[in-house]
Amino acid sequence: MNASSDIAGSTDGVGLDLNACDREPIHIPGAIQPHGLLLVADAASLTVVAGAGDLETRLTPDWLGRDLSALLAQDIDATLTANGTVAGAALAGLPVAGLTERFDVTLHRTAEHVLVELEPVEAEPVTAAGMLGRLNAMAMTFERASNLQALCERAATAFRQLTGFDRVMVYRFLDDEAGRVMAEDKATGLGTFLNHHFPASDIPKQARALYVRNRTRTIPTIAYAPAVLRPSGFETLDLSDVALRSVSPIHLRYLANMGVAASASISIVKDGLLWGLIACHHGSPKGLTPDIRAASATLASGLARQIRAKEEAETYRERLRLRAAEDAVIPKLATEPAPRSIVATLRDDLRRMLDGDGFAYVEGTIVDTDGPCPGKDDILDLAAWARTRGVIEPFTTHELSALLPRAEAYRAQASGLLALPLVDEGAVLLWFRAEQIEEVEWAGNPHKAVSVDPNAVLTPRTSFESWTQAVSGRSRRWTREEIEAAHRLRRAFHDAHINQRLRLLNADLQRTLADKDALIAQKDVLMKEVNHRVQNSLQLVAAFLSLQAKSSDDAKVKEHLAEAQARLAAVALVHRRLYRDDQVESVDLSRYIEELAGDMQTSLGEDWAAQMTLDLAPVLVATDRAVNIGLVLTELVINASKYAYRGDAGPIHIILEQHRNRLRLIVADQGVGKSGTRIGFGSRMMNAIVAGLSGTIEQDDNMPGLRVILTAPVDDVR
């Protein structure tokens, strides 16, 4: 694909080790593409200290050491001050007259430098009104798309009209980081990449990160000599935000192997994460002017919003279908005295509810089936194996033979399995999905993504001919909504079992237990009692620490004891939230965080409560993961309240997002930012919890303040 694995240098004699692509410092190529010019000025004095490109013959012979405002004939300081600075943001300056041509001006501000890109102006640039009219018409076609596939097809057409490239593809990243061409619009006579898959190695990890930061990228011609930064000493200058940044020789050879002379890419960023790319290829040299790139980025933002709307609508329809199926099944569970007789009556309904091709009920050596299923002995073996995978939670797989090799014998009937243990009865419900042999069409053999010469030199793959791989032993995937419906079904069976026992107790003992609410009330009382005792214990420890602090004359000891009291308070908050939730297996993390934040607002006081804001997307997670995430959140809020505003109250923003199978929890302030490198007990505890979640935690400049991001899988991946 059109991946910007960027680094300066000649395409001749490229020699990198086999893991070089994922380690290339592509943000510091030390050179630019020569169709434009680059000026580097000191951020404080605005004195030009470096540059790249043919500055002497295209702009002025006397540029080094000049004042940037005087050189460009405009007040650069006023432009930067009026527009503010945001990480990764580009500011447009006034056009500049060169010796024989005019240039568009784009400014980038970093901590130490101001970077100025100069690109030749088109003879007749599109007016703002004309461009807005075109974008509005294209956005309207996006809104009218009936589904995600239709939306991608319309996007490919719109971006080709906007950019004028020979081929435009909408490329989506998959869960395994490989990519698939969802839609394509191309010139007549070109071959097609539609529905082709590209291996994850075609776009290195660091290039994906830059795609989020720098939303548009263009290579007007692959046949160029890089223009090196000069004078020497600026080879490691960060050019992450510079559109003229030079390109990796490996990537240039990759494009040449595809028969591409010029390329461009526009990022599709949904909820802050890279969803896919608009990849543009051309058979002859062709560029994108700054105004077309800006219009493309704007259109891509609108496309990302429509993608989100289409995906949410699809999820909503799936939930409606499952709820309707549950409404037809669950009320009937109370009409039969035993699970086996219930299942015998509802076998077909249960199978269709979770979209199974086959269904089986197993209790002891009894097996009842509906639809295509493995043999009885195989089903008994599967049920015994499924019980070892989990006692309570539903177990799912769409590739059973990969986990249970002996299931290869009946993969035609059961390549997919959803197993639901009924603990009360000792039975197991099994849903089967038949094998779907899928032909995945790759753009070249993915197992030969790179070719290695005898000297272990890395070169881009040379073949993009269609290569078809037959994938067997897999079924349709089980969706998150179907798994949650299985949770609800298990609870319904459990409730039916409880109600049946209540009816028997009523007949035998002449006592009334109306329904499951009585049992839930008893559970709540017990949980509240446990919570009460734990809270009392925590208060006793806190009181002891307070007495120790009062009796000590050592300021360091007092500080450590106060820190320990704060940690105890955080544990107490999280514990109270856990024991107020009536869902044991899984919780809505947004609701959990909202209630936890309410407790923290109360404990921090009115001044802090007024400054704390929440933006939470609903995310369903296991309860133990929610508790650990709650501990991390309380630690981050405590740190912000202690250090961000030097003791005063200030804004704290808590954000929860989900992208595919990962969640992000963000705690941001507008205070003094990161200070010091001290790692205390709280930080060590938090790092241990994050590791237990198989996640990562990052700190970023919030400009001003600190932005801490916890990223973790929604489900436990261990």
C-alpha cells in the first residue's frame, strides 16, 4: 500500500537489517523532497538557522541568518501568536514571491524552532467558496450511503474527483493490523486492487503513528534526489509535521515495483485512532497543493464521522435483533420445571437466537441436538473440554481446531463454538457454526513480504500480482453483542432455576419467596455488610496513620503517612463502587467511572467537583478489570489534584473511548505539566496494575498541562 516509511537517502544500495522498517526514525530524515523549500528559524529570535532545497536560486541567495519575518515579508510572530499553537497543527502564512515563482507558506511551531514550508503556487488556485461547495456536495453523498460498504465506494469516487489521481483506494486496517481495500475508483485500463489484502509489514508501526499526527502525505514523484538540511548539525531535526519530509528509499522502490510514479495518502482517523487510509496512486508525476491537502483532510474527517455513525447503526441493529430474540425465548423459561424440557421445547429458538448452524444441550451423558452437529461422542468430548475453559463465562472461538486439534475431524459442522455452562444444573449449551472456507485475495504473497539477498539486505517486495489464500477451519466470528446476549441467557436460566427452587420451597415449607428479588436483596445485604466491615477496617488503618503522623516530628515521615492515607482513601472509593453494582460478571465501565468520579468529587470538595468533567463512551468490561481501571483512575486524579495546580483547584477532564477491541482512559489537566522524575509507591502500584491489564500508560503534553492515556484491551488477553 501507499505507506510512508520515510527516511532520506538514495534508493541505490539500500541496506537495512530485517527489522529495520519498524525501527526507522522516519520523523528525522534530515532532508526534504525537492519540489518545495524549507526554512528553519530559532523559535525565540525567529532568525533563520537552517534550510533545505534550492533556496539560493528559487527564493534568495541571502537567506541564512536573516530575520524570518523580513525574509518572508510578513509578521510571523503575529501569525503564531494570533493562531496559538497546537501539537501537530499547521498554520497558513501569506504567499511569498520567489525569484521566478510564488510560494504557499505553511508554518509549524515546535519548542525550539519554527519550520516554514514553501510550495509552488498553482496558476489558478481554487477559491474558498468553490472548494467549500465541492466539499459540501461530497459530504452529502456520504450521508446518503446506506451502509459502510456503500460509504467507502462513494468516498473513493469523491477523493478521486478531488485529487485527480489515476487510482484512489479506501484502505481499512483489520484487527491483525493487515489491511484490506474496501473500495476503489480508477482510470480505465488499470488493474484492480479491490478486496485485496496487504500484510501489516507494508506499513510500519511508526508510520501509522505519523498518519494520526500528519493527516495528509504526498510524493509528487518517486524519481527525486533528497534536498538535505544545511548547514550540518540539523540531521536529527524532527520533521514529523512537515509535508515535504523526505521518503524512505525502500518505500520509493516499493512504489516503483507497483508501477506508481506519484502517490498521496489521507488518514481516516476515528476517535483519535487510525481506522484506515485514502491511498492515491498516479502513473506520472503529480502533486497535491496545500489547499487540496487541507480540503482532503477536512473531507476525511467528515468521512470518519460517517463511518462511526454507520458502525454504531450496525451495532444498534444487532442489539435490537438479539433483544427481540430474547423476548421470544426468556419468558418461556419459567413455564417448564426442568432445563432439559425447556431446551427440548425451545431448541430451534435458542439456535437461531445466537445465529448458530447447530445447537446441542448436554447434561451428563444426555445429548439433545438441533441442526447440523458433530456426533454424540464428539459433543460429549467438546462439553467436557469446554468446562475446563471456564465454569461460568461463555466461551467462544471461530477457529476451534486451532485450540482443539481433534476437532479437525468435524470442522465442517463445528469450526465455531459458543459454549454456555449452566452451573445450577451441571449442563452445557453448545452453539456450532459451520466452516466457511474463505478465499483471501492478497496483493502479492504475504509470506514473501520482503526479499532477502545473501547479505541480509532488506528490500521491498516486488510482486503485487493477486495471490489467493484459502483459509479453512474458520467460521463466522461471534460478535460482542452475541456474547453479551449469552451472558443474559445464562442469567435467565439461573433465574429460572432459582424461581423453580423458590416454588418448591414454598410448597414444602409454606414460605413465600416471591421471585429473584428476594435473593438479590439478601445478596445486597451481605455485600453491604462485607463492604461495611472493610470500610471500618480501612478507617481504623487511616486513623492509625493519622495518629502516627501527628506524633512524628519528621516531615518526610509525615509526607509518607499522608500519601498512604490518600491511597487508602482511593481503595475505599473503588471498593464502595464495586459493592454497589448488582452485576457480578461484567459492568458498564462508563457508569462505573461516572459513579466513582462522583465519590471523588465529594471527597475532594466543591471547588474540585465544579472543575471535573466527564466524556464517557459505554464500554462493557469484566468486573475485575473495571476495579483495576478504577484504581488507576483514582491514582491519576489524586496526582492531578496534588501536583497539577500546586494545591489549588483546576480543570480535570476524564475521557473514556473504545476503538475495536481496545479502550482508552484519558485524564487531562491544564496545570503545570510533568515535573520531576520521582517514582513513588502510587506510581509503582499503578504501573503494576496497568501491566496486569496487558495495557500501556503514556504521558503527553496537553499544552498546557498533562494528558495521561491508559490503553488496554477490553477483554483479558492473557
